[in-house]
Amino acid sequence: MPSRDQAVQVVRTLRAQGHQAYLVGGCVRDLLLGREPADYDVATDATPAQVMQIFPRTWAVGAQFGVVLVPVEESSGGPKPVEVATFRSDGLYADGRHPNEVRYTTRPEEDVQRRDFTINGLLLDPLDHDRVLDFVGGRQDLEAGIVRTIGDPQQRFQEDRLRLLRAVRFAARFGYTIEPGTFAAIRELAPLLDSVSRERIRDELTKMLTEGRARSAFELLDRAGLLHELLPEVERMKGVQQPPEFHPEGDVWIHTLGLLEMLPPGASPTLAWGALLHDVGKPPAFRVAPDRIRFDGHVEVGEAIARDLCRRLRMSNDDTEQILALIANHMRFADAIHMKQSTLRRFMRLPRFAEHLELHRMDCLASHGNLAAWRYVREQYACTPEEQIRPAPLLTGHDLIALGMHPGPAFRDILSAVEDAQLEGRLETKEQALELVRQIPQSRADVG
């Protein structure tokens, strides 16, 4: 990401060529809030052609919409691009994302009218003591903690329907309220999200889950009617009761919100999605048995539901695999204290096992609060060397063939038995492993 110094360098260069130029958007908002901006954008009256003429190297990634990336060198590394956008006003948005036409302007007060929310519509002059230009009431809304569209909310959301989700994300991230007219438009236009690409929706939801205010974001998604449109599988958790002896906190939805509340800023996206979906199989698996409420098979059901959801949101294969693994294994901790050493070590060799540990910790804290199993597994994981969790095999199929055995289904069982003994510390050498094989009935029966 570009630094402030890089962005100011771009502003200074444009000014030196006789153009207006300011920092704009989210970076101004964050600076006024005392936060470190994730990136810096520049707005100018220079056209894309003029920007590309002024700077020796540019990337015209959005020149048709007035946007050019300007790479700027800095001492700490190679060039980092600063997004430079020409002041403009937009025509109609036929596709719900991009304007059909743009008209360049020299007036910054006209440019900001096309932007999404007042708190994102501020400009800052870094060459004039950080003077702020506010044509939309953004400073007042920042001070009051309000997310409000610039101009007519219906029009703003029709222009780019992802803004329906961005309003919720900004409100959750900053602990703000959504202005009533803006909120009413979100509820009314929620079905329009069906026309937004699944990838953009996935990315926005992932940001909500990983910015440190996931519970607030999902409660607001629910109140705004957006959860119903995007994640009906999650919405079905509401009102699904759980056995109070294990879940005194309440239904599946309340339990899940408890996990979301514990996700810190910068949480792993797969852990965050795992926290959201770990009990997604409970609603369809719910039944009232004579003894208590039960969710038989909810893990397997949840895996199937989550697989479809991940596919729908175009998640990568790696992320999908990890999310499903978190769901598939989250109940195994209940038996961890009684596991054989070989079983426990196979459990701990799951990829990114630290995420499994953290999901279990949150799961316990959001319900019964008993962390005994978590502490046991965490201590075992911390004190067990990697070579004992994933030891090099003492034997292979070639060794079994050398013993005179015929390849077949028994090979896997025999090699698994050898590995069990190795994981439990009963075997250390190849000779010991061969002796064990000779004592296994299947091996003697399989020798021709």
C-alpha cells in the first residue's frame, strides 16, 4: 500500500504542473479519526491523459472512469501505486456498478457528489496545513457517528449496489449508526444484492468478519434484511434452541454471535468464516429427544451446507478446504483428553491446527466456558516436537513387499498400525517396525 509521503509526493507534482490535487476519501476520514489509513488516494482536475503525461510511468487500470495508478518510489522498497482520480460527475449506472459515461470537471465540490457516504466525501490539502474541504457535511457526521449517503440514498445504492454492504461495514467498524433514510433505503433495496458479483460480496463479508467488529456487523446485517438475502443458512440459526446445560447463552444464533464478538481485528479469514459456520448444520439437524435437544449429524450436515456456500461465494479451494476442516473437526476436542497418543497426534497434524485450537477456545467461551480440553490439547501441541507429530515413516510398501507380502488392501492397515506404534513411542527403528509387522496376523496371511 502507498504511504502518506508517496501520496503527498503525487499531490506536490500535480500542483507544480498547475493542477488542483487533494487527498480524498477513506484516508481523509481515517486521518481525522486518528487512525492509520490502509491506503491513500488522490483527486485532481488533471485528466487521465494529463496525469499519464506528467508521470513517467503509470498504469491506466481505470482510465475510462478517470482513474490512473501512479507508482512512486520510496526508500524502503520498490514503487507503490497511488490511485489518482480525475474530478468527474457520473452518468447512469446501468450495470449497478459502473457509470455508462463520465464527465470530467474542474470543481472538487462537483466530484464529491458522486461518492458514496458523507464520511468518505472529504478532501484534504496536505500542502496547506492539512486543510479539509467538506462540501457534504462529512465532518459533522464523523463527529456525530453517522453513516449517511451523499444525496439521495436510493440513487447512491442503485449506482453501486455493493454500497448496501459497505454502509453496514462502516457502521460496524466505527461503531456508528446509519442515518434513518439511508437505513430505510438499505432495507428496501436489499434484494438488489442478487445482481452483485459473488466475489465482491464475499470480499465485503470477509472484511466485516476480520475488522474486529464482526458481531456488530452481523447483527446489523440481520436488522437491515441483508443477512436474509445473502446468507439464509446463517439466518436459520435464529430461534434454534440448544440444551441449556451445554449452552446457557441461548440459541444457535446467539451462540454464533458470541464467537464473532471474540474475533480480533486482523483475524484469519478462514478462522472467521469457520466461527460463523461451525454450527450451520444445527438448524436442519435439530430434534427434541426424550432426554434433551439433540443435533445428531450436525457436523456432516454443516460441512455440506458450508461447501455449497463457499462454492456460491467463489471461495478459493484452499480457503474452502480449511473452512470445511474447521467445521468437520470442531467437536473432536470433546474426546481429546481420552484419545490415544497416536490419535491425538494425528489430530494435531491437521493443517493450520492453531486455527482449530482457537475456534474451540471461542466455542467454549461462547457457551459452557469449560476450557479443560482446550488447555490439554494446547499444552500437548506446544510441548510435542514437530518430528513427533509428523515422524518420517519407518516403513513403506516396498518394505512389506520385501518381506514377501503381496500388495493389497491390508497394506494400509498394516502401515497404519506401524505408524500408531511410532506415534505412541513404542517404535523407534526400522528393525522394531519390521518385527511388529511380522507379529500382525494380516501380514502372515498375506505372505505367499
